[in-house]
Amino acid sequence: MSNPPNEIKVKIADDVLKGGYANTLLVAHSAEEFVLDFILSLPPQPVCNARVIVHPGHLKRIIAALQQNLALYEAKHGTVATTADPGQGGIGFTN
């Protein structure tokens, strides 16, 4: 079988394949990049499971892809309600 023209075969390392859960996201940026820290916030101490650093232009494409996939999800499963701001331990923005 041949791959569709836009398909890219990606090898996922075994330690990455298991995935990780994050209930907190911290976002920071400079003029050159955005830093996304995915954090599991549980006692006794929050732990950063992944840090993803991306170029601002790439971040815009990520946001567009997330919006498109959320729209597809909601078309199939119904509207996702926005939850109340979790305050401490939710989604944070830093500079």
C-alpha cells in the first residue's frame, strides 16, 4: 500500500507513546518563541510532564488545528461546555 501524499510516518518513542495527563497549562513567550508547560497539578507537588517550545507562526497553526478538531468533535459528540476558571492550577499565562 502506498501512503497518501500528505501522510508522514512518525516513530513515537516508547516513553512518549504512553502519553501523559496534564490538568494545568502554563504559557510563556518571548519575541522568538512560545513555551507551553503541561503540568499535572496534584499534591504534594505539581510536576511538568512536557515542555513544548514553538515558533509564533507555528503556534498559530497549532491553534487553528485545535479549533478545527474541536469543531469536528462537537459536530459528532455535541457542544463542549467551557468550565469555570479554575484559578490556581488551571491555565496560566506568564511573560
